[in-house]
Amino acid sequence: MNNKPQINDYLRTTDFPTIWCPGCGHGIILKATLRAIAELEIDKDDVIAVSGIGCSARTPAYADFNSIQTTHGRALAFATGIKLQRPDKYVILFLGDGDCTAIGGNHLIHAARRNIDLTVILMNNMIYGMTGGQVSPTTPIDMYSSTTPFGNIEPPFKICDLAIAAGATYVAKSTVYHVNDLKTAIAQGIVHKGFSVIECLDVCPTGYGRKNKFRETKDMYDRLRDSSVPVKKAKSLDEAALKGKNVIGILKNVDAPEYVEQMLAMTEAAKKKTAKDYNLLNVAPKNGDSSVDLKIRLSGSGGQGLILAGIMLGEAAIMAGKNAVHSQSYGVEARGGASRSEVIVSDNEIDFPEVATPDVLLVLTQQSCNKFVPTVKDGGIVIVDSTLVAQVPATTAKVYRIPITRIAVEEFESEIVANVIALGALAKITGIAPIAMFESVVTSRVPENTRTKNISALHRGYECVE
Ligand code: SF4
Ligand code: MG
């Protein structure tokens, strides 16, 4: 008895018959992929199939893998997240030429640049099929489409050249005529450790064939046969002989560091580093810290140093053994525009870095006060720079009014330390780490010649809070 998997073992027939038109090449690509997976004896539960939008995007519907259909052009972004979460799975993408090289073109080049272990099966039928036969980035010159009724004047992308130049480590090209070669190219791409692109020259009789006067579907397949040259043979041909030909075969297959492996190794290293490496002053961690789960927003204008203050707040929390994430946003102006720095500190894993409803809000301008005080959690905390903020909107939060900027100017002769005074106040109010850990972070972050002044400013802010 033959226990090897057969392609039928991988089919999902509940959605049969397929939506594909008679003669469409997509079914051939699906079958070639299933043959490759069967020969590799990969368990169907170990495959995650990802697609975008278009006729190609229906492919995973007919295979019994874990599968996800995503938004137009974004399949590679989804697949990147999936692979980072499940590096043990084979993540295979079925993408059309429009989906992958127009809407998703940037995702393609960046996935290639990263060398992430994904397999892209690029179903290139040189047209937008499902949406009505519009010209795509791979439609050849002079060919007709619903949007190029007088012929296409745009030179097409050479997908394999693009993938190679962007850094893909496995690149192959085949056609729906050369079914065995296609299967082999896909199989090698699946087992390759790194970013694999298999360009499958495909056939769309409905959107492309009819417009371009192919009398029969078979003529399109014959065209693929007659225009293809194996890569080995192509090496002996000159430019003139190769004009208009498709060079098929394995075009690139090299080893290079893979993105997810590097990311996981770096994450492990970072986990080991955190507390020790930030703790320049060798502050002993405090025992018995109470559980923390705080969302903190620092808001003001560009140039007030709130981004750095947020980073330092997060680093002190990490030093104290917490998890912390920081995110930031600011206006187009380097100085004077709105600026926002957000920190989440928690004893638990933090899934999402955005702060919608802060527990603690620091405001250093009237504008940010008006905008963000209403967002503070009921019973939260607002720290206001009373030098710059005259009015605080009605709130259930506890409000601390501290003349941060006036202290900076009058006592330190420099507005620049206002952010560190504010950090000192935040250290006291949040209690997320001992002040000595904040000292350590400030020491590592500010220029050496301003260290003493900044440490004094930190303590001054800490002492401001009653
Ligand atoms: Fe295939 Fe073209 Fe029909 Fe889409 S429109 S199913 S690509 S033949
Ligand atoms: Mg297409």
C-alpha cells in the first residue's frame, strides 16, 4: 500500500466547481503546487496559504490548508506577520500579477530585501482578470486590454529580475505549459530557507486571450511553449536570439541569513539584555513591586523633548522588570507642532502599542491639554505644566499643576531640562521604578556635559510632587 500523500488528500472540494473560466491556467498552478507538497510529504496542517484579491486569490479556497484571503496587495504583509508568529509552518502565497506587483509591489521588494522565509507563487497572466481585464504591470508592450484599447505602451516589469535585484534568495520562472518544471520549481521554492519567488506564466483566456486575438485557448498555451527557453540553453544564446523569449528554470538559489530566524535570535538576546544593560548605575531591583498596567501619554509640542522622556520612562520600567512599549507621533514641524509620546508599562505581555485612554497624561501646552484631557480614563491622573497651561477642561482625573517650564528656566537656566523635570514627576506619580533607575537611564541618555544638571532636574521634578 502506498502511504505517500496524493494530491486529492490536499484538495478542499466543498467549493467545487471552481470559479475559474474554462482554460484558465490557475488550476494548473494549484495542481503543480499540490503535487510539489505531496512529493515533499508535507502535512496539510503545516501549510498556511495566503492570498490577496483577484482570480488567483481563490486558489487557497480549493486546498485544505490553513488559509487566509487578505486585502488587495497586502497578502505579503499578512504573511510576514503569520510567519513571525508561526515560523514552524510553510507559508505559501498565491498572488496575481496585479495584486503582487502593482498594489503590493512595495511589499514584494521589501519581503525580498528581508529574505523572509515565504514562498510566493506569482500567477502572472499579464492582466487583471477578475476586475475586467485591465492592463497590469506585466502586460507586454502593444498588447490589448480593457484599458489599453490601442495597445499597451508601458514596458512590463521583469518580475524575476526585480525579485533578484531586491534580494530574494530563490527565484524561478516557469509556465502553465511546463507542468513538471513548474512543480519542481515550486517544490524547491517551498523547501528553500528564505524568500522564494516562483513566477508562473499563466493563461487568462477571458481577460487577455479574447482581447489579443488568440483564436483558441490552446494557442495561448502553445505561445508559452514556443516562447520559452530553458535557462541552461539561454546561456548559449545571444541577445538577439533571446529577444521576446522567456528564460525559464531556476534563476537564483543562494543561502543568506533568514529574517525570522534573525528576528527571533535578536528578540531572545534583547530579553536577556534588558534590565542589566540599561542599569548603568547598578541599581538593585526593588523586591515586592506591586503589579503594574499603566498607559501613559506625554503630550506637548515638537522640541520639548517628550519623545526622549517617553523612551526614558519605558527604559526605567524595563529596568524594573516590567514590559514596556513606546510609540510616538508628531507634526511635520521639527519644532512647535503637536507632539505625542506614549508608553505602556505592564507586568503582562503587551499586544498593542497604542494608547487610546491614558491612565496618566502629561500636558505641556494648552493645545494638547484641550485635546487630550477628555481622553483620560475616569479617575486617572493629569500632570499639567502650569507655566504654559492656563485652563484645564473639566475632568474626573486628579490634576497635578507643576510649573515645569518656570522651574527649568529659573532654577536651571535652560528650558531644555523641562522634559527631565517632567520625567521626575512621572517617576514619583507612577512609581513604576525607583528613582535610582530613572537616574541610570538619564545618565545613559543625555550628553556627558549635561549629566549633572539633568540628574538634578530629575530629582527636582520628583520632589515637586506632594
Ligand atoms: Fe482565469 Fe482570467 Fe477567468 Fe480569472 S478571468 S478565472 S484569470 S480566465
Ligand atoms: Mg493577473
